[in-house]
Amino acid sequence: MKIKVLKDILSANEQIAQANRHLLNSKGVFAVNLMSSPGAGKTSLILETIKALKSKVKIGVIEGDVSSSLDAALIGKEDVPVVQINTGGECHLDANMVSNAISNMPLQDIELLFIENVGNLICPAEFTLGEHKKILISSIPEGDDKPFKYPLMFNKADAVLINKIDLLPYLKFDIQAFSQAVKGINGKAEIFQISCVTKQGIQEWTSWLLTKMSRK
Amino acid sequence: MHELAITQSMFELVLEQAEKAKAKKVDKINLVIGEMTGVVGDCVQFYFNFLSQGTLAEGATISFAMVPPKAQCQNCDETFELKEFDWTCPKCGDNKLQIVAGQELFVESIEVE
């Protein structure tokens, strides 16, 4: 006997993600799911954003890593609430892990929540967490062909940050070709050129973020 | 690597549906997988064989209907298969595209006894 199912495999994750979003909305928290390959600058971007916005916005951070709490320790120095998730081998965060993490956060004291995903351009694209925006960092040393290699990730991002832009004079990276590829499959994506070292573009990025937060 | 989480989710969905239908055994699972998801069929079957041991889904075969990525041109509406490194419309040459297929990840049907 054949039974029609027609159900999304990740519908269970989607349900928990919706519950997370509902909880975050009820507490007035704007959540950002930050994704990139390992070493593209997720933690550095969070640190720079904290420095830029700390006086205006109450920020919290969930750190996702396969192992270690190095990133949580770095963020903790900025005196913002941080929870570390160690996925123990899983290559992405899922809605259930985030649900557990937010239950351990003082949500009433947070307006902007960064969820730093596991460094990976494939798996995190599939799993919604309950975030309001998906942000993708792609850095200059990774090369300009990444949109073609990881189209799903680039298709789902609300903004793409080209990080380490200060390295552009030293490496081969065609910004125009990269931006055209991103815009081609994702017309809604904003593209920012930033450097967490020289601080180029950080102000544009944080202004955009504040605008999105106010429109939530 | 995300195959384990995806297989776990799929396995739970299949068991739930099979139990609802009061099935004794699941023979086959028909999945529809978009190629853009990067899900590897062999890995899914491997994890499934492990997870399903001792359940009514043990021994079930999984069929994968792979869906190639397709885009629709936002200028002339032409729908075409997305080729590697060439994301322009074959008809009008525009590069504003909407992805219309290739992101699927669902259980189409199950075959049970």
C-alpha cells in the first residue's frame, strides 16, 4: 500500500523555529543567524558590532561551535550575555539547540541577539532557527566563486558581507563578478564590503541592522 | 554531514506516518531531494539502516528523486536548468533569476504492508 506523505523532512525543525521566533518576538528580541565558512570573521564581526552598538542596543550572543568555548570567552569580555552551544560533531545549529540556548538567556535584557552558527557553508542553510535575518559572511581569501559553489546559502541570505576587504589589493577577487552572481540568484540581498581590522563598512552594516531592527 | 540530522527527521516522519496507517512494515520510502541541498543519498541510506534497526522501517529501501536546480528569468520568464558558473538566461542573457526548483527536501510517499 502506497501512502502519500508530501511532508517537508525538516518540518519538525521548522515548528520549533517558529516557536523560537514567537518567543523572541514576545520579548522584543531581534535575532540574526550569522553564517559563513570557518575563519571568515563571524566572531570578529560580532565583536565589532558590539563595540559600535553597545551604547544604543542591548546585545546577546549565542555561540555555536562543534567544540570549545573560545568564542564565548572572547565575547564574554565585552560584558554581554553569551551562551555557548557545543554541537558535539553536528555541523550546524538546529532550532532545538537554539531553543535550549535561549531558555538560558536573559531575554528581557536583550534587544539584538546574534546566533553565530557553526562555520560551514552547506548544512546551516537548511535549518531555520527562529531568526529574523540570515546574514552570510564571505571573505576575500575564500575567492569570488563561492556563490556558484554554495548557491543555497547565498540564495537564503538577507545580507552578504564581504569581509577582509582590506586584503583586496593582495588577492585575486573580482568584487563585481561576485556581487553580480549574488544579486542574480538573490535580488533581495544587501551586499556590504567590510573589514573588522580597518573598520571599513562597519558603520554601513550597523546602520542597516538598526533599520531592520526598527522595522521588525 | 547534515545527512544525519536530515535522516533522523525523515525517519521520525516515516514512522509516524506508518504507525498512523497501522502498517506492519515499511518497504520503500520515496524522497524528493533538490540537488542544491547537497544531500548525499548514500549517506542517508547508511544512517537510515542504522536508525531503523528493530523498527517497522528496518530493511526499507529509499528512492531518491533528485531535482536539478532550475531558475526562472525575471526579465523574459524563461525557465531553465542552472548550469555551473553560467547564471544567465539562455534566451535573453539577463542575470536576474529566481530559483524555482532544486531546494526540495520532502517525503513524497511511503510504501507499506
